[in-house]
Amino acid sequence: MSNTMDVEPNKKPHRIVVVGGGYGGVTAAMILADHHDNEDLEIVVVSKEPIMETKMEMDTVVPYSADHDFCRIWLPPLFKNRNVRLVQAEMTALDTEAQEITMLLTPYAATCEYLKGDDGACLITELPKREVTQLEYDTLVMAVGANSSNPPVEGLDEYATKIWWVKDIKHYKRLVENRLRMAIEEPDATKRKELLTFVIIGGGATGVEICGPLAQSVRSRAKRMGLSQKEISISLIDSGEHVLKQLPDKSRIKADKRLEELGVKLILGVRVSKLTEDFVYLNNNTRIPRGVCLFAGGAKVEPWVSKLGLPMERDRIKINHDLQVEGFDNIYAIGDVAAYIPDGEERALPMLAQHALHMGETVAKNIIADIKGTEHVNYEGKIIGQMVSIGYGYSVGEAKGIELSGWPADMGKKMSYALCWKALGGMSMVQQRWLESSRMKKYVRKTLEQQF
């Protein structure tokens, strides 16, 4: 996967190590690789897997007829013919004096869900041995992203399926399909209704973007299988007065209304206190049947990051406005792992893909400035807006202070995909993935229309 670089004899290229194969890390690597003086650079991307999951597009793969692989971009073809070397490994330690990271090499067979059966069991009996190695750097970019944050709720790990990765979507689809098939064979109406009960915990962007297409696709699928839609129960639980607390009130109210139109029962202003095999218990002394329970909570940085010896702000790496880690001239942090606090604010920017993309662009400019000896640019901390889709063809959100809903917001959502694709792979990727998404949307629309 490595590419040969033409450098002057005995001249050591400047090695840039990017830890993380997500939005920010890949964007930075691509811009650096396309820089006209890149023959003096050695760019290494360290990623646990050779794929990048585009979580901002996760809503597109929830319907039954959607291809989950659409949310995966393979890194080797992306880096092909570019001055970027991909190392499949997990970072475990950092030595800032020696300027090297310690990595645990991760053969793809050790993590690939394609090698696992429907029950999650590995289909190979002996995994490849994982080796520990070191990698020196001249400039280090920490872009490791975040993972699902599970609150300390009794029974959550045992009785709820978390939604964070594409493999979680695949698992959820299998659960739903199994429930529908079991419902067909169940003669008892009460038991059949229990099988057709679905609960989503979390009314943020992830929960809402899962809940909308779930409501559409499950009802459409049930109708084609001969099940009564009246027996289907879909509930969304959130502690807020409305869903989507990150959006303006007008958009939140419209989101509530849209979900209710799709047949979703909103249970707002309460928290989950406990889960059991049969019920979800709420802190207002009520309970609801558990059914298929999905948890779509917040995000947190991996705990090992706090053990690297870098300055932290809560659980994220503390950085300056030019994205350098405080106290280090040759270490940067971008994306979810970075705590960027704008002037006049007390809290760091939220974990959003748009911030990761723009930080990747800014850090690439500043690394080039370091090498050339020119001035840094500061990250502006601004995004165009935020759109949240709620089922096929409908979104809510705001762009540059203008609140949008319905198809205009949905177009804005699709344009955010295109901007992401352009940052990662240029116009060729925009054209390729736009065609793929158009074909998929056409098929999804056709299957959903059978419901009405």
C-alpha cells in the first residue's frame, strides 16, 4: 500500500504521522499529499481498519433496501498513486522526547466483520498475531475520533443495542427482520405486538436519523409481509422537552411533529433508569415494553488518549487556535479528540464531522507553514449549518442562521455529503458517490412507496 517517493540522496523526508482514518485525518493526509512540494514529505496514516466510515451518511443505510457499504470508503484506493502510506494499527503509547508512537499492528482479519457469522462468532479459528512496533515522526496529528458513550444505566449493555458503527446498523437490521418473521408465525395477538415493539433511547441527531427511516421501512416491510401496521409500536425516549437539542426551537418542534406523523411515540422529559429483559424503566416511575431496544447516546474519546501525557480538557486533548497541542510545536489534534474552545466560550466545540473536515484542512495548511517557515492560520470554528434527516425526503436544520425544513433542508443535507466527498477525494469522488446515492435513493423510494 506504500508508494515510492523520489527524494534527494541522503535527504530524509519530513515524516508526518496522522493517527486516525476518519474525516479529519484523511482530509489532512489528502491535502498534504496533493501539495506540490510533497516529494519532501512522508505521509503515514495509522488506522485500525483500512476503511473509513462516513457516519454523517448513516441515515442513508437504515432502510432495508439500502446498501450499508455505501457508508464505507476504502482507504487503499483513496491513497493509491498518492504519497500516503497506510499502516493498519492501533496507537497505544506516545514518547514525545523520542518523537515516536507505539502501535499494535492490526491485521484486517482480526477486526473484519465480514469474517463473522450472523451470530457474531468469528468464522476463523486462529487470528493473526498482533505485533507491537514503534514509528518515529517529525510532525504528529492526533485524529483518532470518538466512540459511543454509554451512561451508567443498569441493564443498558445487556438489553440495548448501541448504534455507532455500520456493523451496528447491520446487527439492528437482523434483529428487526427476525422479529418480523417471528411475528408472522405468532398466532397470539398480545405476543405478536410485543415482537413488533421498538424503542430508541436518545433524541439527538443519531437517534432521530435512525428513528425516522426505521419507522418508514419497518411499516413498509411489515405490510409486504402481511402484518398489521396497527400492531407496530415505535417509541423514542429523550430527556429534553423536544428532540434535537442542538437545533433551534422551531426546528425541534418540526422534528417532533414529523416523527409523530411517521407513527413514532415520543416519550420526552424523562430518563431511562433501568433496563430488564422485558421492560425499559423510566425515572418517572413508569415502564414500557423493551422490544428491540436501540441506544443512540452521545460520544466520548477513547480512555487511552488521556494516558498519553498530553494536556487534556475534560476527556479531549487541549489545543490552541492553530490546532497545535498546548506545549508542543510538532503535535496537532483535530476532530472529535480535540478540545477547541472559541474565544469567549467556556465549552469546546461539539463533535461534528464538519468541524473534523475543516480542521483537517487547517492543520494541513499549518504543517506546510511549519515546513516553509511561514505564519500559521487559526481555525475559525465555523460550520455552514447542521441538517438532520427524519426519514426519506425530509430534514430539519439551519444554514447560516436560516431555519429550513422539508425538501430544502433535505437538499442541504445532501449538499453536505457532497462537500465531504469533495474534501476527501475531489470531484471524481463527488460524481461517483452521487451516482451511487441516486441509484440507492431511487430503489429506497420505490420500496417505501409500496407502503402508501
